[in-house]
Amino acid sequence: MEIVKHAIEKATGAGRPGSGDLPALLRRRNPHLFRLKDDGETPNNPKWPLVLYRSPVLLREEFDPAAVFEVLFATNGWTESWRDGIYDFLHFHTHTHEVLGLARGSARVEFGGAAGSAISLKAGDVVVLPAGTGHRRLSASEDLLVVGAYPAHAGEYDQPRPSEVDHAQAARQIAKVKPPGTDPVFGKDGPLIDVWC
């Protein structure tokens, strides 16, 4: 259903905000930072923390909430967006960072693997995961809808489980991933740029 809805919105513009609509949909929020250590199984990121913004995006009825996140992320240089949920198995990305925007519903997500944190998320929240951050869904409402995206010109996409890759090799690759040029929510002057400098 979301695939069809997305295609219609892209073709017609219905339910999609324009870039001029975005400033009225944003609320400045301080980032919540989570430093996640390598636990020997899940590498996480040696340099940068996971960043959580609580409700930085107003989800108004005139716009499809998923479209709001898609347009916002793309405007700020985070592309290749998708609409779905969050996998219920532990995985991470060794070549790219990822942003997750909750368009609908709620979820409890474990970030960081065995040594990580379980965080409750709700519609409007945004999480920015540096490359290597382990994540999996623990529970979710039936209506959960997440929009994900990656920095433009990001590395090759992968999503290994800890047992599927050589840990040391994955950690070396993760350490090579460069910081993004923009914050996916607040752009070039967003808090992420200072946090991940």
C-alpha cells in the first residue's frame, strides 16, 4: 500500500510538502546522544554517538507524514529514502550512516547490540545512526511506519548481522566512513555537524 501511495504522491505532488513548507514543520530540538561501545559482536561506531531528536518534525494532517520525512531528508542531502518498519533482527551498516524518521506509530528499538540501549520512539521522532550502529525492533504498534535515508554519495549499502561478517574487518570499514555534510533534519547548521565533527 505504501509503495502505491508513494508513487501517486511523487507523480501528483498530493500530500507532499514543498521545500518552502518545511520551516513551519520544524522545531529546534537538542540532540540526545548515545555512545555505544563495540561489544565484540556489534561494532557500533568508534567516533560518533547515535543522535536522537525528540519530535523535531510537526506531522500535520494536510501532508502525508512519510512524505514530510522524505522531502525533509532529501532537501538536506539524505537520499535513497524508503518506507517500511525496522527489522526485528540485529544488523548494522558498515559503509554508510542512516537516518530513521517515525512517520506513524511507535516502537521500542534496541540500538547497540548487547551493550546498547533500548529506546522507545514515537511518531515525529528522528534517530541518526552512525555507520556500524547495531539496531533491531523489540516491539512496535501495528501502524508503525518508518522513513529511512542515507547521506548522498554514501558508500555501498549492506546490512549484515554480527555473525555474517568478520568483526575486525567490519570495524576497519566503519572507521573509514566519513561524516555527512549535513544534518538530515536541520541541514548544514544542524547539531549533528558539531556532534560528529
